[in-house]
Amino acid sequence: MSSNSNLVLIFDTTLRDGEQSPGASLNEAEKLQIAHALARLGVDIIEAGFPYSSSGDFKAVNRIAQEVKGSIICGLARATEADIEKAGLALEPAEKKRIHTFIGASDIHLEHKLKLTKAQCLEKAVKMVKFAKSITQDIEFSAEDAGRANPEFLFELIEAVIEAGATTINIPDTVGYITPFEFGHLIKSIKETVKNINQAIISVHCHNDLGLAVSNSLAALLNGARQVECTINGLGERAGNCALEEIVMILKTRQKTFDLFTNINTVEIARTSHLVSNLTGFPVQKNKAIVGANAFAHESGIHQDGVLKNKSTYEIIDPAEIGLKTNKLPLGPRSGKHALKSRLGELGYDLETAELESAYARFKELADKKKQVSDKDLISIVDERQRESVIETFFVLERLQIACGTGLPTASVEIKDLKQNTLLRTSALGTGPVDAIYQAMKELINIPADLIEFSVHSVTEGIDAQGEVTIRLKHQNKVYTGYAADTDILVASAKAYLNAANKLLEKLI
Ligand SMILES: [Zn+2]
């Protein structure tokens, strides 16, 4: 593919940069589940992790390389032989693999972090690209902090690594400082100055510290970049990265203006966003572009009237384009298994018999309680089931009884220890009902862990809505996220605690 083509490659780094979001730790099975979702979404390149950084990351990248087909699987490596070798090893089973190596290019990084002269940096970069090339042909090179690098040195470095075999050159705005005009100019000058630039694809990696990640990426595309590094829901270090769903839907909605396209299957967007939000425990803000709960909600009477007469009056994107079907009748207590299966199919879930049975049982329970079960409820049911199936379970909730009011909030909790096949039971006091539940759980499970975050939000509107609870437990400097949904938020709180505790135990054993 030449860099003059109209195709924009989508490089997703949810599993690498996104997983670096403080508190977004994912286990191997969760990473694999997200990688499958990204492949289904049609992402061209999945950056699956940084194999040298930990044995957990190595194993996750290796498993994704083994099992996920369709996309190129990429591993990050610093410009050292040990890092590159590890990445190569982890990527070994992949059908299509890419090694992504990087080195700091700005004066600040060279002087303070790397303690290298420009000449030494250039020599090292060339040597490492050649070394990586001995493992695979597809090599991406990143000039870290390129936004603040001396342009003359940057051009020289790019030319040298392309000469050494790099096939993609990534220009990151590592600190999220640059503005669209400056970034567009930088990409343009690379395109005009670097002699062999047409032998490589220019990629960009923008951070959102000033809220400009998407705008900067777009400016780069207008000036010749043909790969965007992005994440689902804009996750990532600090304020995050360029949001995949936003850049993709800008190019699709304004196709005539930009004349660029991607390989993304946009109907998978809503579902992938929900999955990533649940597994990382980062709720999507309601007014978030494209995937926020209010993104297609029309509140003003004039707007509602307009949309009813003709959707395009106030709607620039049909919600169905990102996989949301808003006009379907909700399912209810009388809906059968077949109706559930077919609606889930429309939402993109193809469940196996056993999974369908379990989803149906949960659906019936919910339908009896709230009468109308919306698409969002269904997504939450399936995601919760899939989530449970990807972690090893040590404890499950059997019974929960709460007493509260102006007296002493008390929780009586009964959980089943699946390994010992015994029931454990206790009661505890707390400052409120949730605290009482967690005090009781702590006593029963007996692992020292601090609760560092607790949040509740509703899946749909209304007093009978399901509450989704996300919690984070900290044990020896590692954070474990737990998630559960139920019409009773106290039950959801107890289940979320057990979900996090099960993940913690899985790591310990
Ligand atoms: Zn980054």
C-alpha cells in the first residue's frame, strides 16, 4: 500500500496505551476477549501489549497472537535487543505480526532520560530496526516526543530508519501539547523533506491532554499520514488517546469532505465500547461523542418533533450505523428464548447453547422484575455472563440480607466457597449498607485489600433500572476491578466485590 492511498489504517492501542490508564488493569482472559472484539470491529493493527514489561503482558500478547485472526498483531519494544527479542517471541504464533520499537527523539528525552547524543540515538535506532527486521518484515518505528523534537534531527532519524527497513513511521505527540496547525505542518514537512518517505506509512499517536487528540490526528491525515493510533472510548495515559469511534465516524460521516476511508465495521462500535468500558471499569461519560448514552437522545420538543418527521433534521448519524437499534420494542416477561436469541443476534451476539441458557435465565429474572427489558439491559446481561466466564471463580454470592435506616446498618452475607464446596456466613456492621457488605466480605474472604473506588450508575433510565456497580480493590500495589449489574444495587455491590476478589485470587494462586 502506498502512503498516497485513501485508506486510513486503524491501529488500536487499547490493550497497551489504554491499559496504562491508572486503574484499568485487565487480566489475560479479558485482554483476549477485547482483542477478539477489535478483530471483529475490523481494526487493521492490534497493539496487544509490551511483552518485555512483565510476564503477564508477555503471556497475553502470546495468547492473542495465537488465537486472534484477521488483524496484524503488534508488540511494543524499546530500542534494545532484549526488548525486541521478547516481542518477537511473544508474537511468534501470529498470522501477521508487527514489532513496534521506539526511542526518544526530543532534546529533553535525549539529555535527561536516555543520556545519548543525537548521533548515538540515530545509530542505536538504525541498529535496532535492522535487528527487528531479522524477526519480521513489518516494523514500526516511533520517534518518541516527536512533537517537541528538533525537526532537522527528526527528518534525519526518519530517513535513516526507513533505510534500515522500518515500514511505518509513527510520529507521537507523547505529551499532548501540539495543536492541529502545528501538527499538520510537521507531517507536511516530513512528507516534503524526508527523501524516502514514500517507502513507509506515516502514523500518528496523539494524546488528549488539551482535548485535541482527534483534531490533531485529523490534521495529520489531511497532510499525508495514513495510520492513526487510537483507543476505544479514548482510553489511555493521563487524559487518554485519540478515540477510535470518533476519528472513524468523522471520516465516515464527512466522507465527501475528506475522501478517506477505513476498514472499520462501524456496526460493531457500540458493542465494543460497552465491552471495554465494563472490563476496564471506566464508564463512558453520558455526553461522550458517538458512544455516550445521550449521543442520540433528543430532549428539546422542537428537536424531537423534527426527528420524528425526518431523522436527518437533527441527526447526522443513524444510530444503527454504530450498532444501536433504537426503535425496537423492548422484550418482556412473555418473550421466549427464540425472541431473545434473535434480538441478541441483531445486537451482534451469537451465543452457544449453554451461554444462551444462562443468558435466558438471567433475562427471565430481570423481565419478571422490570417488565420491559431494553437492548442496553441485554448487552449488560451478556457482558456480565461473559465476564464471569473469563475469570476463575472461587466465591459466589448465595444470600444477602441488609438492615439499615437510622439505626446500625448491618449486612448478613452468605457466600459459597467453590473450591472447598462449603458455605461461609457472617454479619457485620458498617457506616452504611455497602460498607457493611464489604466488612462482612472482608471477614469471609480474609485477603487484605483496600477498597479504593466504588461507583454506581444505571444501565437505562427509570426507577426500575438495573444498577451497574464498579469497584476497585488494591492489594500489594495492584488494582483489581470488579463489575456487576442487578436491579438491586446492594446485590450488585456484593457481586462486584466478589468479581474483584475472584480476580485477585486468580492472580495470587
Ligand atoms: Zn501514548
